[in-house]
Amino acid sequence: MAGPPADDDLIERIVDIDISDEMETSYLEYAYSVIYSRALPDARDGLKPVQRRILYTMDDMGIRPDRPHVKSARVVGQVMGLLHPHGDAAIYDALVRLAQPWAQRLPVVDGHGNFGSLDAGPAAMRYTECRMATAASAMTAGLAEDTVDFRPNYDGKETEPVVLPAAFPNLLVNGTTGIAVGMATNIPPHNLIECVQALKHLIAHPDADTEQLMRFVPGPDLPTGGKIVGLDGVRDAYLTGRGSFRIRATARIEQVHARRKGIVVTELPYMVGPERVIEQIKTAVQSKKLTGIADVKDLTDLANGTRLVIEIKNGFNPDAVLEQLYKLTRLEDSFGINAVALVEGQPRTLGLRELLTVYLEHRLEVTLRRTRFRLGKAADRLHLVEGLLIAILDIDDVIAIIRGSDDAATAKAKLIEAFELSDVQATYILDMQLRRLTKFSRIELESERDELRKRIEELQAIVDDPALLRKLVSKELDEVARTHGTPRRTVLLASGGGAVSAAKASATPLEIADDPCRVLLSSAGLLARTDSAEPLAAVGGRATHDVIVSMCTTTARGEFGLITSLGRVIRGQTIDLPSVPSTAQAPNLQGGSPASELFALEADERILGVTGLGDDTVGWALGTERGVVKRVNPDILGKDSWEIIRLDDKDRLVGAVELRDDTGELVFVTSDAQLLHFAVAGVRPQGRSGGGMAGVKLAAGARAVFFGVSPASDAVVVSVAGSSTALPGTDAGSVKVTPFEEYPGKGRGTGGVRCQRFLRGEDVLQLAWVGPSPAVAAAASGAAVDLPPIDPRRDGSGVSVGQPIAAVSTRTHR
């Protein structure tokens, strides 16, 4: 048994090495390993070694798109055991990224389970499953046809591809990021269809420059969408391989609920998660850097995608707040392009043309090698088929030779000598089954021979003619684009863009000024305010939305009142109402909020009109269903609501109007088609607690359906008759439009004159309106309803219309 080594032996094994040389050598080896084996992708297939090994292993294991998912741990273990001995964490992280649709423009791994999100990591590999995506099949197609070189794995027991065939330009389509030693790479994703179009142009025009190729690839196409603001940095990157651009979230201003507007973000910048944005918003609000935000909600889900709702406080300009968010949070982010990849084993910084050229040269080589492989296989098969045909023609002699031979070797030698066959042909004939010796088999073999000769001729032409080879590559790229291509998601903006341009951001006030504006009430019960007190534009032609039935002038930070059918005034804040342009067409109030959502109304209470509550508030004239009229002086109380008329039981207001002075005519229209108008001066003002006085004398069973004030001139009367037994909103009835001047005035408290003659089946006036001409009408849905021409007959009958009318107003508002 040998004893311990002597001290002299130990001394002999010690080698003196200079520490600086050793550190330099070790560091260079480490840097080389990181650059070439981990961090940088190959410019041909756009994959890092670990990514390439994952796809190759999944293809080798048969985990293809048409097969069931398998445990991710199984794939990771196979990759680590055979090809990538650097730990399972790095392999699983790479596999997860290949499956994330927000990281990859065209994912090559189909993940099943929790593969994480932009703000959270994935589940452990034992819980998730995976398989190749359809795009991965395009990356590995042709591996078995000698399209790429193979090299030994880390222990020399297996082989792995040096590069994948890659049927599409993966480096551009999916991009990449990596940090090596002394260098890094960062390439954004692009649109597959655009890249294919650029490659086809490069095939047809090999001398095309970057400017020409940018007509097909104008900029990155990020999987999360968004907007790229400014293309100068993109152009620099495409020319030199280095550049930067800004990515801006896709956001729009919406009425998030009745009282408040908000910013709704539906697309975030690349690799930015909603939780990160919410955290930045909260930090900016707490530090007083950002004002005007009331709440932030993340409503993102799998069904609807990204939806981040940022509620804006009343009185703040949402566009200005959005611009502040772009500046203070990652709703606007920057992306630095550093296109570094391995070309022939050397790291290089590549522009757009170089990236496309390197891939195209690789694809041409892959296609050429595949064609030569198929050509060789076809030639080998033709050789065998020709030998079989010879054997079948002289089958009797062949059988005789085989039967007369002592062994297979002798038989093969005699066949070669007798029929001038090759060794391969003779061996194949000896292995041939007897069932092939039929007449039908001969016909099949002759047909196969002809097809093989034709196929060989086509393949040889591709090998011999570079133009045919390039045409084939172009055709295959087209097929890949049709199969896997999707429309562009990212919007490219040549300059600022967005809700508020950068040049105007400083001029946009953050808070809404207390400027004059108008409060509008539509026939569908929608409330809104205009952005100024300018008169609304006249509406030409047919109205397309519900009509404005009431308006008042106030200020953006002032107050207004709602007069209801229960005889009370409800106080409201103008700033709580959604804003519509002051030049908007009068019937269009779709951006408004329902009054029932803004204010607490009783079950049978409805809004009759809006009124100002400022110091210049004028008096009001009120009319009830029972024919009572009242003038009330302005009496503004410090309450949320107060009564302005004492109503008897079951009586309701049917109309409320502002009075500027004592001029004009007050008008009642009753359900039995009687119209009465009398002078405003004939009604003395009363206090809030007053119950009013007799306005119109009603017949038994009749009620007032309209009360208002008639303008000095150019007024019309619109009346709608129908059946009292019809369900509300189901009887279109008949409509009549008559000049107001046709109706003589009478004293207050009298019965009035008839304004419409009922047709058969009609017994009640369902609706009436008196106001400036021209008049417009709307259905309960807000859709416009055409009115008949003016009928000068005071008591004539009406004209049928297509659908029931719910409200009438004037076409112009001043």
C-alpha cells in the first residue's frame, strides 16, 4: 500500500504563475463564455444558445403544436442534462420568456398555466406545461435535411445544431435583450409581414439601401402596442445599429362615471406593467408632484386586456393631467436600440440592412443545402427504382440466379455480373418482397421513376440557378407571412402626437378656468356643459340625436338648478357635468351624463328644465297638470334642494321657464287639444310657499300637457294626438305643426281654443310644444323623427309619423 506523497513531490507540482496574467486569462475566458454561450444571439436565427437548445430539444422530444402539453420541468431537465449544464433556473427563465405574448411578437413556445405577467413572475416549472408553438415549427423545419451544421455537446456524447434553419427573421420579429461582458444588446420586436416585404425587396434588389428598406419596415412593432413618438432615433438605429425612441401608452379621455372624467389606458409601453405605473402615480401624488387625480383602478383581465382607469378630479383638465403623467410616470418610456449580434462568431453592431442581409444569406444557404439533400435523396431513390425495374423485366432470370446461389453474397455477385447492377441495387433486389413482383408494381415503379426524374430536374435547376433559389426563398417567406403574420399593433408618430403635443403642454392649464359656459338638458335626460357660453351652432338638415329641451348660462365652477315635476329646485355643480364643445350641433348630446345618476330623484320625479342660480337669476313661470300657473321670484337657499310651489295632492308641474321681463305670452296646451295663451303681466309674482292661481280652465277628465312661454315672433305649435288606451311609447299617433299666430289670445282662467282635430281612434293629446321655428322632434331613444310641413289650419287634423315622439325642441339655440 502506497504511503502519502513526500514533501518533495508536492513541491514539484506547484507552478508559479503571475497573478496579473492569470486574472487576465481567466477573465477573458469568462468574457468569451458569456458573450458566445449565453448573452448574445446569433444574427442568423436570432436565438441565444439556451433558447436554441430549448427549441431543438422540444422538437427532438416530439413536443410539437399538434401534441399535448408536457410539464415544463421535463423540458428543462432534458435541456440541462443533454445540452445546457448551467442550471435549471436559467433554462426555465428563457423558456418562460419565449412563451410570453407581451415579450415576444411571435411566441415560439405555447405555455399552459401561470407564465407570469408584466408585474409578477411565473409559477414554478413543476406547475406549468408547454409545447412548441406553430412558429417554432417554422424555426426548426429542415433540421433533418442537413440544412445546418451540428457540433458536439458539452461532454461530446450528443450533438446540437450550431444554428436553426429559421424560416422567418426571428431576431427582428421577436427582438432580444442581453448583457454580456463589456457589451450588451437590445433589439425591439418588429412586424413579421413588414420584415418579409423588406426581405423580398432585398432579394429583388440586392443593392437596396436602408432608406429603401425603411419603406417596408418603418419602425418597431411592439407586442403590447402603444405609440412610438418620433422616428429620428429609429432611423439612426436602422442606419448605425444604435438609437433610441420614445414609447407612449395608448390612452383616451372618457366619462368613467356620471360625475367624473378619467384617462383610460388600453396599451402600455413595452415591458411596462400596470402595477408599476400605479405605484409611480401614487408616489407622484403623495409628493405633490402630480395633482388632479382622484383614483386609479386596474381593470386589466384576460378577456378585455389592459385597462387602467385614472379618474380625474372635477375642475382639472384631463388632457393636461395626461401630459403630466407622460412626464412623471412610465406611461411614456424610452427604448434604446443597440443591435449587437454574432456574425460568423464575432459580435457586431448591425443596422437594418445588415440584419436583413445576414438572415437572407443564412436562409439562402439553408434552402440550398436542403435542396441538395433532397436532390441526393431523389437520386438515390431513382437508382433503386431503376434497379427494381431491371429485375422485374427479367424476373425469371433473377429468380433462377438467386435459387442457384449457395448464399446471399454469391447471389449478389451473380446479379451484379448478369444485369450490370450496382452493389446497392443488387442488395435492394435481394431484400425485395415477393409481393412487389406484380404487374401493378411495375406500373407504380415506372410512374415513380418519371416523377423522380422530373423532381431531380427541378431540384438540379434550383441548385444550378441562383435566381431560382432566390425565387424559392421569396416564395417560402411569403408563405410564412401568410401563416404567422398579424397586423401592426404599434402606431408610429413622426413627432409629438398624443392628447396634448409637447409644444403646447406648458400652455395647457392644469385646472379648468371659471369661464362662462352653458348647461344643457336633452330630451333623453342627459346633462352636459359646453366649454364656453358661445351660442350653439345651427343644425342644418336632419337631426341625428336627441334634442336639447332646456339650457341656462353659468360658469364652469358655478352652480345651476334643476326644476323637477315635484315643484322643487335641486342644486348642482357645473364642474361635475361632462363637457361638450360649444360648437357642437344642438341635437348631439351623447357625451352627457344621465340626470338620474347625478342627482337623487324620486320614483315619479322627472327633470323639466335647468336654470342658473347666480346673482342675476330671473324669475320663473310654472304650470301644473291641473292648470295652475305661478310666477315666483328668485329665492336661492343654501340647501341642496327646496320647493318653489305648493302643489296639491296628485298635481305635478308640466313646465317651468325663466322669465326675463313681463313681456311675452304664457301658453297652456291641454290633453283635450285646447290651447290658451295670455300675457305674462297678467300673473302677479308670489313667494316660494304660494300655490299659484288659475291658469287654464280644464274640462272634466282633461289635464295640461304643456306649459311654456311663446317668443315674440316666428313661433310654431307642435301637437301629437293619439289614443288614451294605448301603452305609453307604442302609439305614434298623428302630428300637426301650426303657426302660433293662428291662435287668438284669451284671458287667464278661460278654456282656450282647439289646436288639433282628433282622427278616428284618437281621443287625447299626448304631447304638445310651443317655441321658435324650426322645430325638431326625437323618439324616446333619442333618434330623430321627421315632422310634417307646417299646416296653417288652426283646428286641422294631424299627419301620421313613423314612430312615437317623446320630445320636441327648437333647431337653433342662442
